Amino acid sequence: MNRVLLHKEEPVESQEAQAYRYLFERTSDGVLIADTDGKIISINPAAVAMLGITHEEARAQRLPSLFRHNQSL
């Protein structure tokens, strides 16, 4: 994310980053972000609800195992 340091170590999100975060958190679509190894970096509330797991459980998994256990998707 684009962050600006105002004081020592107090990052502040740019207006654009805040807009993307708002969309990510508020959309009714399930969205997740994974690295090239399939490790989940971030998951929005809609995806958490769809998958029936917690945010922490999702971040502890990789994409293949996450969707293998959720065949209803």
C-alpha cells in the first residue's frame, strides 16, 4: 500500500489506498490476495463469510487446500 510517514513511524494511508481498502472491506464479493506460493496474504470479510472460516484460519492456509475443503464454491 502507498503509505506516507508523518512522524517517526506512523504510516498514514494515501487517499487512494484508503479508497481501495474501503472497497476491499465493503464489497459483497469474496476477495482474497495470495502470493506466488498460494499463501493467503489478505482476505476480505465477504470471503471469510463465504468460506466459513476465520481471518486467521484463512491466512494460515494456502489456496489449494483452502478451496479443496470448500467444494460448494
